[in-house]
Amino acid sequence: METGLKGKIALVTGSGSGIGKAIALGLAREGVGIAVNDVNQQNAEGAVAEIREMGSSAMAVMASVADETAVKKMAERIVAEWGGIDILVNNAGVTNHLLIEDTEGKEWERVLSVNLSGAFNCSKAVVPSMKKRGGGRIINIVSYSGERMTMIGGVSYTSSKSGIWGLTRQLSFELGPYQITVNGISPGNVITPMLKSGTTPERLEAMKKWYPLRDMPTPEDIADAAVFLASDRARMITGINLAVDGGVTVPIAIGVDWDTYVRVKKEEVEKIKAKAKR
Ligand SMILES: NC(=O)c1ccc[n+]([C@@H]2O[C@H](COP(=O)([O-])OP(=O)(O)OC[C@H]3O[C@@H](n4cnc5c(N)ncnc54)[C@H](O)[C@@H]3O)[C@@H](O)[C@H]2O)c1
């Protein structure tokens, strides 16, 4: 598939680890120069080294996405060194596993400041360069909890993810005339350090049963979707929230798993047969 991505420049936030790193590597494979942002320097430098080994360009740009001034400086540095920014992936995220009664205001602010204000700060910082270049792509990593709820994270996480999905819709309208598309990707449960922090290996294995496809997405599955949305092939797609979740959000009857679903329907057949015999 011709993606038109060769020579483009991307800023991927939180790309020292997990989903962000897979997206950075996926875009780099298509010839995109990657500004690897993270707060963890060792991880960021590790991702940069992997990308360079692949023969693509990369630089580490350390900043907390929650810090508006640092984000502005980071974007200015990328533009000064590489000439501009074509793609922004707002991926950096944090979570906790707390009920509302255990969530201090400071903790609520911490999650919202990274997951939501971080996406605002980065989007605002890259728009001038995208406008100058005649277009761009903003891809926001949402979560199915942005439209529903989370079983593993907490109230601040779900609220932040609903917020970034709202930001996605609003920006797709505002930035459309500048040929900047803005889309969300909502992963299912992806086994990364973040997910591992809120569960156990046994539970992770058991979770596969929730999935119609009987498997959970990998970071690379999310990266494939991001590469597509960043490419020329997705030029007419904006304002969507693409679920890459193995169908986990399809069932509407909470608590009804596949075994129950099939058993109830088989029982119905038996009832029909019994009635016909009478
Ligand atoms: N893992 C899942 O099941 C899952 C599901 C749905 C959505 N998501 C979302 O995907 C994104 C990536 O999550 P992940 O699972 O790869 O987690 P992860 O913890 O492996 O990666 C998150 C990265 O963000 C970085 N980061 C944290 N705070 C930052 C800040 N202030 N500024 C810059 N970087 C910062 C971390 O250092 C880390 O490298 C998050 O937005 C998360 O909410 C994850």
C-alpha cells in the first residue's frame, strides 16, 4: 500500500514505551522521521536507537506533555531542526485504579493534566506548522472507556478519555479547512506496562474471554491503525474514533458472555423442537 508517508515528520508523545513506541516504530518503518517524546529519558533514547538501527531518523524530545511551555519549546525545536511537523500522535497517558472516594483532587488533576491537557497542549503547539505545510494529521489515543467506562482504571481515567474524544471531534471541525485530519483510536485492553500495573497475569489471560476474537490487541495492532490514519489513504477520514479492540465493545448486554449467549439460543431451539412434537 502506498502510504505517502516517506519523508514526513511525526511527534509521538509517550513513545518510550508500550503503544506509543510501537506507533513510532510503525511510522518509522514507512520512512517517517520520529520525534520521540517521553518523560522517561532512558526509554526515549532506547526507542530512538531502535529507529536509527532501522535506518530511519529519530530524536528524543524530553518534555512533560502537561507542561504547556515545555511543549511549545519542544515543537519549536522540531520545526527548527527538521523544518516542520506533519503528524502528531497524542499517546502519552497515565492512570490510577481508584474509586472517587479515594481520589484526591491532586490525583484527578495529575491524570487530567497528562491525558487531556497534554493532548490540548501538543495539538495547539503543532497546528501552526501543519497549517504552513498545507495539512497534517492528529491522532489521539482514546480508549473504549472514553465512550463507556473502565473496569481497570478509575474515574479520572475515564473522564480524561471522554475529554480527549471530545477534543478530537471539535478539532476535526476546526482544523478541517486546513486539511488537518483529527481522529481517535480506541484500543481494547493492550498488554503494556500500564495495563500490567492494574491487573494480574491470570486476569489478563481470563480477559481474552471477553473478546469476540478471543484475543487482545497488541501494540502493533494499534500501530497499524495509526499508520493508516496518518497516510494519504485516509485523507477523507476525520472526526472518527476507530476501535481497534477485537470487538470487545460490541456486546451490549453487560455480564452476558459468549457461552451464555450460545446456551440461551440452543435452549430456544430445544423449546421449539419440543413444541413441534406436541
Ligand atoms: N494499555 C491499554 O490497555 C490501553 C487501552 C486503551 C488506551 N490506552 C492508552 O494508550 C496510551 C499508551 O498507553 P500504554 O498502555 O502504552 O502505557 P505505557 O505506560 O506503556 O506508556 C505510556 C508512556 O507515556 C509516558 N508518559 C507518562 N506521562 C507523560 C508525560 N507527562 N509526558 C510525556 N510522556 C509521558 C510514559 O513514560 C510512558 O512511556 C495511553 O494514552 C493509554 O491511556 C492504553
